[in-house]
Amino acid sequence: WDHDIDTNLSFQFYIVYREGLPMGTSTCNIFMDTHSDYGTYCYGVQAFYDQGYSAMVGPLCEDIVPVPEMETAPPWLEATVPLNTPNYYPDIWGILNEGGVNLSYEVIGFGGPTPPPGFITEVTYDSGTVMAGGGLVNSEVTWSSVGYTPGTYYQDLVIESDDPYNPVDLLTNIMHVGPLSFLIGDITDNFSQDSLLGVKVSGAGQQTQTDANGHFSFRVPINTTFELTLEKPGYETLSIPVTTGIQGSSLQLDTSMFLASTNLSWVHAETDCNDPAPAEVSWSVPGYTAELMYDDGGCDDYYAWEEIYGEHAVKYTPSSYPVHITGGSFYVGRGVYPVGNWLNSTVAILVYDEEEYNCGVPGNVLDSIVVTVANYEWVEFSGLDVEIESGSFFISVMQLDSMPDTPPIGIDNTIPSLNKSFSRRGGGQWRSAIYEHRNFMIRALVDYESDEQVAYYVVARVSDFDPVLGPASGTLTPLNNSTGHYYIDNGFQLLPDAWYAFAVQPMFNTGQIGDWVFSNIIGHDMGKIVDFIAEDCNGNPIDSLQIMMAGEDYPYALYTNPEPSYYGFDCVWIGYYSISVEKAGYSPYYFTANILSDTTFFILLDQSLYPPQNLWIDTITSTAYWDAPVDTSLLENYYVFLDGVLMDSTHNTRYQFDSLVFGQTYTACVLANYSCGNSSQVCEDFTSAFVDFGTQMPLSEDWLSGSFGSFWTAEDNWVINGQYGNPQPSAEFNWDPVMTNYESSLTSGLINGVFMDSTKQDYLDGQFILVFDLALTDNSSMSGTEFLMVELWREDEWIPLAEYSNVDGSFNWLSKSLDITDIAMGQVFNIRFRVAGENTTNIQSWFVDNIRYSTIAHLQQT
């Protein structure tokens, strides 16, 4: 069942019910039940918390019905056959059915690493039915040794059946072709004297593996001399010369193997940098490789899922920690099962930790690789990288193809290990493998550290060497032996100033002697204190420095200040250095120095006088624009020049030149001003196309001057009326002289809607308001054909703002207010009052007074 506990409560365990009665508890989501008889069984599950019971889930019922149960005997067929014997009959073998229903079976094929067509030439009763309740069918095979030279050969019979729990069984045939002699032996660990399982023993064209007792045996040609090779991951490979005897003779070869130590992975030495002091030496534990397994190397069955992504996994619990998982191997048989195209196919290898509730099944994926099955029997893999600090881990083989185009996993049932092998369908729940009392043939390779076999470590001081060549070229002076991993050399402080190192050599209880492993190089009073003091052109101290010292000779050290507030180094090895001192806004300072004693450097840093960038001129407005320098941290302001004459200083990145002559060419320049000097000038030539920005707002017109002046342009029939206004005078459009189909305007000069004042700062927000008073004297015509329009000129077009007519006859003074922000802000514009109509005799006069241009705005923020 799924874990679905309430994390806000204190969970204790699950209660499992059968037929409504409690039968056990589990802290996991798995419970195993054993049935004494066939029938239908119903189960329910309930969670128990400190706070009480959950609701029960279920019941879920399962029919336990009789099934066939296949077993083959004997486990293998083995015999010695004379040379060139065409028909040889080894012992018979049988298929037994202890199940409750009849068993159907078929021998689907046979094959293996043997010259074609194979030595099995016939199988009797290769398919049929085995009766329930102990039925037995015996079969006989025929072998042929024709074409085979003396040696041992293997071929497998694969039996498929409808046994749901053991659908495939394997009968290995072992044919020894004589004359042969026997080679037997027992292999042990040299240190522990424990029997070694899984040692690959090969020679004279034959190969086998040691069993759980470290025992091996095979038959080899008589009177033959060859090298017998013993191999096991984590052990030194052993080669033994062997000479066999006469036919039937037996040679006993017992030996032991040494662990293949990787020696020490590191040795580290340290001492005070610039004061004579003892040296402290530490070192690692020797490293080893181990192969973890539960099988004995002999394959008894195979299994593969019908569907893609099915998995087979083996659980491992290391004897010590930490371990580093690097690879492993898995067994796929000799190619006879399944009958498909799976050689050179791929599988996925996954590493899991244990499920978080410690249910003993795989949990989270820690690493994965894809492996190509390029050979039969044992497929090796590497490339895993997982560190295990505690607990168990799982190696899983995931099918990436479906049957029959996927390799199987071999199964060993000789030395079963309960609850070590697990299976699941693609994406399904993990469970103890279908073969509960057998082992999947999946092995793991792990690296680990241990000093169990170390008797002691020899510690030596190394002197008189060229540090460029390294300490291995120096003189070793043994100092002492240590059983730990730490040593203090008190005599180091009395040595002359020079470069030194240390070396450590492990001595093993087995008599093996490890390699010398050398430490880093340290100096005796070879380190010096180096400080830096930096000032600017005004003698002011400069902080936040970035300092780097790169050694040009041994030890080619590189020093950088870890924090900008730290302006020195407490330990700099003597020698030549390339030194850089940097700070934003200043030119980097580079120099070299030979450090032979404690030293303080006084440095004058020049400001980086970066010029402005990307100067360009808007010729219409005579405005210069530029970008800030690449670094503005020390910038004070800008100086602006026109034709070599200083015009002004500004903090802005724009400046407008005044009173330029249209069509004349000028040179505009700008430089950046810093406290310690000025940058170079950046200049740009331009030809002025200056446009008058007009009168600055706010402004008003009440006609008290008695004329239109230079700001207003009046067309036909516009006059100043000194007798009428609000108050008098006002601007009047008079009917006389008579005009028909007419129009006539009163137009303002240019008005500046770009800059707010003489500092040329932009309008950014606020409002522009046009206010005026308007009156009409009509001739009682109320024709609706005479109009006064208010319009705004910008960017080559007149934009209508308001329109009035005589449709309602005369009206006295009306105050009008128009928001012109959207069309006038940022523009140079004109306002005009334009009259038009059929005949001026329809009216007497239009009057305009108290014209005001008001602003409600904010200064640009700089």
C-alpha cells in the first residue's frame, strides 16, 4: 500500500487485517503473509498514531489458487567423453511438478560457448505435460565430442514452463573431452585467511570461479605447461606456472591473494610561515577496492520481464563506511535465453538508497548510467560515482527493451541470501524478488579506506631537492614510525632555511611494503609578510584594493586578498612576483618584485580619466548628447566647449548651445572632470539647423500695450479695441470691411514646451493649460455659419482645440480653459484664433482677451 500518513500527527505503525481480524503490524508499506491452504483472502490496513486510529483501507481480496511448480534435477549434467565420440549419453535428467495443477513445459533450445553446432545433438521428451502432485518426466540428452580437442565445454538447456513463479529453468551440460588431468585448489585472503568467493581462475583455455569456500576445480589437457591466472577485483592478480600430469592425475594448488592497496591518497605537511616552528604531518588511510556479491558464480536460472523498464536489484550493506560505489558487473548467460536479438542492446544501471521508512526496498535514485551488453556471461560496467556514509544501497539493472530483445539476469540458488534480491515491473512497486530464496547475479564494486592490515607507517623528512623537480629527487631522512595518521617533527624548527617535504610509507602485516607518498613542499622561515599602502594624487588613502601576487619561480604561488578591506599577506614565499593592485576608478598598477624579507609597498594610484562616450549633436535643437564614461565612481562633472571655448560645466549628459547661426559649422567638445585631472576631449563637428524654441512659459496677454507687438501676427479685420474688454482693451475681429467665404487668424509666436526654464531642464510631467476669455456680438442672424476656432501648430500641422459659432447669437464674456498637455509638452508650438464663415455681416465682432499659458510641472531629477 502507499504511504499516506498525516505528517501533523505522530505515526507509530500500520495494523494489517485478514478477514477482519488483526494479524500483524508493520512500520513499512509491505507485509508478507504465508497461506496454509488455497482460497480467497481479504486484507485491510489501518494506521495507528499516538492520537488514535485512522480509518481502515480495504478490504482487497486475492484468490490463492493451485499453480504448477517446476523443478529440474539434477542441477547440471557433467561427464568425461573420449575424443571423437559421436553419441554419448550422460545421466538422465527429470522435470518434477510438486504443484496442484499439471505443468506444461518445453525445452526451447540449447547453446553456449562451444564450436557449432554444439555438443548436444538430441533431447528426448523436449516438450510435454508433467502431472500435478509429484509427477515426473525423465529426459535423455545425447552429446558428441567429434571435432572437440581436449578440454572442458559448456552448453545450456533452457526449459520454459507455465509455472508463474519459476517460468524458466536452466540445466547446464558440462562435457570434459579427454585425456585430461584435474586441477583443484582453495584460494584464501592472505591476511584474514578467509576463503575468497568469486576469484576468476583461468588457464589452458579454461575458466571458472571459486565458490563460497574458495574452492575451484577444472580439467585441463595432460602433460601441459601453462600460466594459471587468479583475478579478483581489489586483489593483486596472481600468475602461477602449472604443469599437468598424466590422464586422471590430480594437481592440488592452494594459495592466497593479497589485497591490492592503492597506498596513501595524500600526505600533508604544514608549519608556521615566517617563524621557526615544528612541522605537522598528516596522511590518509590506505585505499582498497572490494567486490560485493551474494552469488557463487554459477548460474542456475534466468529471468527477464516481458515489458520494458522492469528492474532487478540487489541490496548491499557495507561492513564499514564510507564506501565509494564505482561500478560492478551482472551475468546474462551464454546467449541461449531469451531467443531474441539482445546482444549489443543496452540496459540502465541505477544506484538506490534504502526507502525512507527502512522497509528494506530501494528508495531514491543516487546515480545511473547506460551500459551496452557487448558480450555474453559477465558484463562489467564502470562510471558510477556515489558515496555511502551509512546504511544500505542497491544496484539495479533496468531493461530498456522488452522480451525477447532484452538480456536476462542470471539467478544463483546455491547459496541463497533472503531478502537481498528485489524486482519490480516498470514503474511498479518493489517487492522481494519472485525468486525469494535466490540471488540475482549482480555485483558491486566499491572503494574504501582501511588501515586494518597496516602494522605501522614510516615517516621521513625530505631535503636537498630542487623544488621544481619535486621532493622525490631529494634525500629521505627517516624520523619515526607511527601507528596513527599524525606526526610532529620537533626538529624542524632547528633546520637551516630551505625547502622541505615529508614522505610516509605504510608497512603491512602481510609483509607488503607500500610506496613512499610525498607531501606538499613547505619552507623553513621562507615566508614573509607583505603589506600595501595606496594613495591618490591628493595624498588621500585608498581603500577596497584588489591585490594579486603571482609567483614567477617556485612555488609559483598565487596570492589574492580574500576581502578588499585586507591590504596584505601574512605569508608570502620568497621569490620573484608579478604584482597587480587594482581599484574601480583607478588605473591598474603593475610591477614586479623579489620578496626576500618582510616588505611594505607604497603605491600611488592614478585615477582612470575615462572620457565621455558617444557624443552626438541634435542640429535642430543645437543640443549635445553623450553617454557617461565606463566608470563614474570618481567623476565630478563635465566641461562643454564650442569651437575651443569653454561654455559651461554640467552634471547632465546633455547641453544646449544658444544663439547659433543657421547653416554655420561648429565643433562641440566635452570632457570628464575628475578630482585628479581631466579626461581627453571627445569632439563632434556639426552644422547648425537651429530652431527658435520660442517664448518661455508661463506667459499671458491682456493687450494693455495697445498693439499686437512682435509676438502676435494679425490678419484682416483683427484690431485692438481699446473701448471693450474684460477689462478693456481686447483683441477684436470686426465685420468691416465686409468679407465673404472668409477666414482670418490671430497667431501667436513660438512657445517653448520643451524646456522648463533657462537651465534647459526638460518638462517630465505636470500640465499645460491654455486659458482665454471669449465674447461674440451677433447681428441677430443666429445663422450658425460664422465660426471662431482655437488651434495649435506643431510638427507641420494645425491641431483643432475648440470651436465656437453664432448659432445661439451673441454671448457675453466666457472664460475658457483647455488642457493641451498631451499635444504641447515636449514641443515648440503656436496658438491661433481663426475666424471663418459665409459673410461677416452676419456678426458684428468676435472678442478675445486675457490669454494665458500656464504650467503645472516638476523639474527633471538629476
